[in-house]
Amino acid sequence: MKKIFTLLFFVGSVSASFAQTGARQRDDNRNDQFVKAPSNGAYNKFDTHHDNIYAFSAREMNQKIDKINYDFSMKIKSIQYNRRLSNRAKISLIQKLQVEKGRQIQLVYFKFNNKYNVSFSDHKKI
């Protein structure tokens, strides 16, 4: 009798835990882009920029760039030492990697120079 009661209790607790995930998923999928303004009854865009502020220091930027350079130099070396590729294919792949490396470094510079970066600009965290 104790085994049956324990089994039913376990099955009930597992089913109850799975039953609660649906409500959480519905809450995560809701659209918070617009909120209703109480004064005039119109919809205004929800944009306070509080969530956009972050800290990205020059040291972190240099570390990211060094990591990108290291990763891409390893990829380039692996292509250079690959015997199965022709010279034309190696050159093409290396050029594509260098373009991708430049794009990723530009993204790091953009993140550092962004107006929401409190480590770079003079404005304070709100």
C-alpha cells in the first residue's frame, strides 16, 4: 500500500511540474513592445534604454580582439597545412576567413564605441 501511495504521489508531482511550464511559456511569448499610456489612451513605444546600458572596457575589447586574432590564425594555419586542398582553394578560404575576421573585429569596435557603453562614454548608469 505504501508503494502504491508513493508511486501515485511521484506521478502527481511530476505531472504538476510539467503542467506549470505552459503558463511560463505564454508569459515569455507576450509582446511588450507597446504599452498603454494612461494619460491619453494612445499606445507609445516602450523604449527607456535602461536595458541597453552595459560596461565594456578597453581591456575587455583588447582581449576579445586578441582572441579573434588567435582563433583565426589557427584556422588559417589549419588551412595552410591541409594537403587535400589545392592552392587556389586555400587562397580563397584564407581570404574569406580574413574578411570574417575583419567583420568580427569591427563588431567589437562597434560594441566598445556604442553610446550605451558606460566604460567608454561619460554618461552614468541609470
